[in-house]
Amino acid sequence: GSLGMINNCRVERGLSTLESYSVDLITPHSADNKLSSSDLRLSWLGRLIPRDTQPWLRRTLEASHLTQGNLPYVVGLTGGICSGKSTISKYLAERGVETVDCDKVGHQVYQIGGPAYQPLIDEFGDGIVGEDGSINRRELGKIVFSHPDKMQRLNEIVWPCIADTVKKLISVSTSELIVVEAAVMLEAGWQEFVDE
């Protein structure tokens, strides 16, 4: 198979061969019958989202040089920490696919003048503001990581700001395909603006 071809090339270049391991996908619901975010991701794997759930994204033929007036096709790329999202996103970007990294968008919405900046200060106090006036993420982390209710409040402020920014990026794009990378896509409800 293809691993044999790869190993032949590696041997020719004086490299060691690779081994292949097959990992079965988990079945939904863990042994203690709790639904995890991994279960949620697995249940949505390869699922097409109906286009009529996203009227804000529809384009008219006059407004776009793209066919059918409702492009770009938006693919959501999600997974846990170190699952390969960034590697796949980088690979696609190198091949001309437009990508949106929701972590980077998240950093932007925290910036001075960003849509989450003042609401975060109003919610968590001036103690999260650094000497330069920016949000000190380390100080904010001290507050939210030890208090689930405060983490939830942070998400309630930041996630809609990220979603609005991503929707704007998609709506003005001239690309036929956009990949939106987000670790919390399903938890945040962002599957509403992807096709798959």
C-alpha cells in the first residue's frame, strides 16, 4: 500500500521506516454514560448542514462572481487539543484554501477597541487590564480557570464576538472554499455557519 511506498522512499534516503497503527473510532457515550465533546464531534463527523439555516451567508449572483450565489462552501475543522487541526489548516492554506483560525480571531476580539474588550472589563474588573491598557490574559485566566461559572461568563461574552467576526469574514470572502478551525466549534454552536 501507500505506507510501503513511503517506507521505500525513506529507506532510499537513509531514513528509518514508519509503522502504521489503526485506531478505531470510539463509540458514542463513555462507560459512565456521559456525553463528551468528543462524542459530539463524532456524531457531527461528515454531516452536511442545510444551507437554508444560514440566510445571512446567501449571496446574490449580482454580488458575487462565484457560481450559484451562495458560495463559499464553509468547512468546520474541529477537534481536541493536539488533534492536528492546525496542521491540517496549514496544509490547506499552503494549497490556496482560505482558512480562519478562531483562536486568532479570539485574540483579536480581546484587543483594545475589540468587541469583547470593554464587556470583559465590565464583567471581570480593572484588574485584568495590563499597564499598556490591553487585557492581561494571564490575570483573566487566574479568575476564570478556577471558577466554572466565571469561565461560562467569559465564553458568553467572547464566543458571540468571535462568531460575529467569523461570519463577517465569510460574508465578504471571494473564495469558493473556507475552512474555519475551532476547538470549541460544537460547544459554542458555531456549526450554524458551516456547511460540513
